Amino acid sequence: MQGRPEVDPLFDFTGKVALVTGGSRGLGYQMVRAFAERGADVIVASRKLDACEAVCEEMRALGCKALAISAHVGRWDDCERLVEEACSRLGMIDILVNNAGMSPRTPSHEVSEKLFDSVLGLNFKGPFRLSSLVGKRMFDRAEAGGAGGCIINVTSSGSMMPLPQVVPYGSSKAALNAMSRSLAWEYAPHVRVNTLSPGAFRTDIVEAWPDKGQGPIPIPRGHAANPEEIITAALFLASPASVNVTGSLVRCDGGQH
């Protein structure tokens, strides 16, 4: 069994349960691993159960409990089933990371209603439903004398800049920014809700770019980030280190904005 790294008490997630949507690859996978390495039990959710289970096997080798659940989080029935199954098998969710998303590049005049609805469903409708389901449970637990929790909504630098040919994507991520601020008020003071805004990362999407994100990209850093470089921002927002941070948008974009 692999050993865990020595953990600062502020970033010790022992006894916590973290649910990450889109957790089988890319930035979601990096966040799942970061939580597991620091003691959390993890729930990995995406549409492909085999991919989720492969990640969970890896996390179990670190000594934590790991649960794979297949769910299309753009569908409310799947969101409800995901939360019920997660809580019944691993207990109350302490950390929710809404990371699943899609960003198909299509000229706006060619966007079909089906594609538009799919993008908004996965990027905004699903995170709203999951946040409200889990946030209410976190709030009620705290009102009964238990611990609250935190929600991290993964948005994009594209929510704050013009993005031709991916207008539904940028718009849905901007809606996620607004949603986070509103829910931070609604479930206060027991639930912290924040937005994590990545820029260009060398995930499988960026690997398809002609330069594979190597640059030059017009940001101060000059190139796309490695996927594991999302970890510190996510750990900060999920941990007691950010106890006074809620309703905030934390940029991890190499200085793009």
C-alpha cells in the first residue's frame, strides 16, 4: 500500500467524504487523488462506470474508501440517485466538487437546440441541482449540531472573456459563477460555496491543440498548466484554511485575467 504524504493539519481530510463529478480524468481526477492522499473517502462520478472504477481502485490503494457511481449529472433524476447512493454507502458528503462539463466548439448559427440544452444541462442545470441537494443536507446537519460543508463549482476563464464559437459553454459557466454567490448566501453560515476558475490546462482537450498548450499563450505564465497544478487551489477551497472564504471566485489561470 502506498503511503500518504505528511499532511498539514489544515489540509487533513481524514473522516471527510468528497464527491467529485467528472472525477475519472483531467482536473477531476487530480482533485480526487489530492483528497484521497490526504485522508478523505471519495466518490467518483461520471457517465462511464468502468473509468470511475479504475480511479477508485487506484484510490483504495492509498487506504481510503472509494465509490464509483455512473451518473449523467445533467439529468435531475441522476443527480438525486447519485446523492442518495453516495450518502447511503459512505455517509454524509462534506465536500462537493461540481467539475463535470462540456465545451463543444461550434459556430453559433449551427448550434442545435439539443446541443444547447446538453451544454447548459451538464454545465449549469446539473451543478445547480447537486448543489441544492447536497447544500441543504449540509445545512441541516449543521443546524442539528454537526459539521457543515463546502461546495466548489469548477467554472472557466471562458466565463469572463469573449469566446466565439463556444457561446453556450461560456454562458453556462458565467451562470455557474452567479449561482455560487447566491447559494453562498442561501446556505450560510454553515455551507461555503465558491467558484474555482481554471484557465488553460494540459488535459486531453488541450492535448488536441496544435501546440499542445506549450505556448506561447498570451498570459503572464506563457503556457498551459499541468493538470496537477489545480490541486493547491482546490485543497485551499475545501479546507479549513479558507474558513472565511465563501461566495468567491478563485482564479487558477496563469494570470489570464
